[in-house]
Amino acid sequence: MSSPCIFCQIIAGQAPASLIYEDHLVLAFLDLHQEEPPGHVLIVPRRHASQLFDLQEDEASALMQAALRLGRAVQAAYQPDGLNLWQSNGAAAGQEIDHFHLHLMPRSSGDGLIRWQPRFP
């Protein structure tokens, strides 16, 4: 038997989290593993949806609207050099939790964190 979804537990109030935003479709909270600069946020749909393809259009819209609002707030609060917004869809893409989530990750120049580099000829 698989373990319960940790994000569903957070949404239900059954697991602790530092909530920073919620509306009727989405919830956002701080990631447990904060890097420098701080402000790494996870944005999730309230309804369990494993991957991007499982989202309803209103949920997808609400997730991006929350990402915009929270990205502006993180920028104002921490003034990072940059910001990543990413989502890993499926195990081959690095998805570790089976509940759709967007990462909003403040970045500083030379922080040594993940860098995606396309392969051009």
C-alpha cells in the first residue's frame, strides 16, 4: 500500500506547513529545504492531481496566477538576482511527489543550484 500524499495531508491540515497563500483552488507553502536566497515556495492544487495533464483548466490558471502574485512578493521581500519557476512532470523528469506542484525558487548569481542548459548544435 502506498503512503498517503504529503501535499494532500498539508491541504487537509493533517501535516504541518508554513502556509503563505490559499484560495479555493490552490495552496502555497514554504519548502522545508530553504536555500540562499530564501523564499522557495511550493504551489499546489487543492484537488489531488498527479501531473500537469490531470489539472483542470481553472486549476492551471489559478496556479499560474498564484505563481505571479507570489513571485512578485518574493521579489519584493528578498530581491533575488533571479527566479526559477519549474515543474517536473513524471519520474523521468524528476518528479518525486505524486501531486502536481510548481516550485518558485529565488536565485542568486553563482548559487550553484540547478541550471538547465539546452543542447544546441
